[in-house]
Amino acid sequence: MTLGSDPLIEGVDVSVLTIPTDAPESDGTLEWSETSMVLVSISAGGETGLGYSYTTPATAGIVRDTLFPQVKGRNALDIAKLWLAMVHATRNIGRDGPVAMAIAAVDTALWDLKGKLLGQPVAALLGRARDAIPAYGSGGFTSYDDRQLRDQLEGWAAEGFSMVKIKVGRDPDRDPHRLKQARNAIGSDCRLFMDANGAQNRKEALALAERAREFGVEWHEEPVSSDDLEGLRLCRDRAPAGMNVTAGEYGFNIGYFRHMLEAGAVDVLQADATRCAGITGFMGVAALSAAHQVPLSAHCAPALHLHACLAALPAIHLEWFHDHVRIEGMLFDGAPEPEKGQLRDNGEPGLGLRLRPREAERFRQA
């Protein structure tokens, strides 16, 4: 297409894919055996953009009934205008939870489509800040036995990852043992993170932080509920030197992140584009994070976050989350592959992802 033309959105589609896990999984507060993806496709100018969110299947109804009427027939290049239209259209049903995730799936599809229409990777459209971004291996579920835990972490360390993360908080008495197993698996040169998913109260979180110092843990994610900003700040102030307190993955709107930053609650802010209203929302959080001089890390969905993290000024790394890595590798050609723990885009237009229709059909809900 030429830049002088207006590529009007012609086709829109949404589907739900539900993919079983490869083993039982749990963290400090939840257990699960499958993951649902709401997948959106939007067509204009002879190209089709793909977007998705890891969310409840009910999100698809919001996409279909409320959001598609806001974008169909409009200029596909006007992403900010379309994003605002979707936000305004959802005023009366709320902006958090499934609504934000619905906007995220559509917004991401629009960015992928714009990149394909203009023949540019999304990272180039946003403006690259770097050529590569580190990833940290993330899994270590509380449902894993010692052998599963060691095998997973050893695998990442052998592949050149310089950081790995495990889940804690389900069985506090066993957490020091699991951290010791993790440290023995990865050796002394790999950084160790832990994530409690808000399972602990303040006293428990402080106690675990002290025990974790023995194993060189550098990252204490959601030691308490992310709604407890005072508790996060307490954990941050009292954490051992060199241990970052982090949170933010449950943020759906920019006000959430503003309150967290203003409270001084975190050393590193986390954001998830599949929850905070897409790449457009994520880049807004990145600007806010930069203004507060707080580093930013992307939560899960590595194939979706790669381009945004290559452009976001305060981004320091993204999460190579076991579930989503497996799903994105199955469903998409062009899914990123790390080289010694670093991720680069493949140079293809948009997000560089191509859906494998036969694989998607295996998991599609009726």
C-alpha cells in the first residue's frame, strides 16, 4: 500500500483457544491445568494483523459485541484513535479485568496490522531503544518435585540464561529447600528470582526474604498482595541489600501503576500488555515508569512483549514464562528464540508472527 491511501478495516474475527499444560501447575495462590487465549485477527489493505490475550474465554464476547463495532470500517493506521474509541465504548461496563484484556487483544492486532501494512517491525514503528532484550526463565511451579525443578532450571542455565525465577509461598516451610535446590541447579553465575504471587502476609514475606538471602535471591515478586502498597513498601525498605521488590502484573489501567509508583512500593515495575490494554497501554506505562526513574519488566507473553520491550526506554528484561513460551511456539511461526538468554525480533513486518491454522484448530473452542 502507499502512505497516501487509507486502509480501512474490513474483516474482524475473534476465537478462543484452550491449551492444556504439559504438567500440573501451581503458584502460591492458584492451581491450573490449562491456559486460554483469546485470539483476534483484523484485516485491511490486503493484510491481516494478529493479536491475543491470555484471559477468560468470556473476553471474546466483549471483543465481538463491544469493540469490533468501534474499529470496523475505520483507518487501520489510526491506532491511538481506535484505542480511545474502545476505551470510551467500555465506560459503562468498567475498564479493568476482561475489558482491558479485550482491548489488549484488539490493540495488539492493530499494531501487528500496521507493521504489515507499512512493511516494518512493530519495534521500528515504536522506535527502537535497543537491538536485544534479556529474558529470564520463569517457571519453577510449586507443583514441581525437586527433579522437575532442577531439570527446568538447569536447562535454562545451560542455554545461557543469566536469570531464572521460581514460585514460592504455597508451602512456606518448604520454600528454603526449593530455593536451595534452585541455586544448586543453576550454579553461582546465574541470578535467582522468586515470586510469591501475593501469598504471604507482611511478616511471612520479611522472614522469607531473610532466608532467601542465603541463596542469593535478587528478586522478590509480589511478596504480599499487590493491593497492599504499604506492605510492598515495607518489604522494599526492609529487604536485604541487592534484593528487588517487584509487582505490577495485575495492573489494568495507568492509574494503578501511578499509585504504585507514587507509593514507592517497588524497585522494578512490572506490566503485562495483555492486561494493561495492549501495546498502546504498555507504552504509556513505560513512559510513566521512566518519569519515576523506575526500571520496567514485562510479565509473561514473550512473543507479544518483545517489540514493545525493544522500544520502551526503561525496559530491562522480559519474562520467558514456560506456559506461554510453549503455547506461542506451537501456535506461531516466527515466535522468538533466545540466544544466550537474549531476544531479538526476526526483522519481519508487524510482530513477525504467523499463525499455524492447523495447530490453532486443535485447541479452538466451539
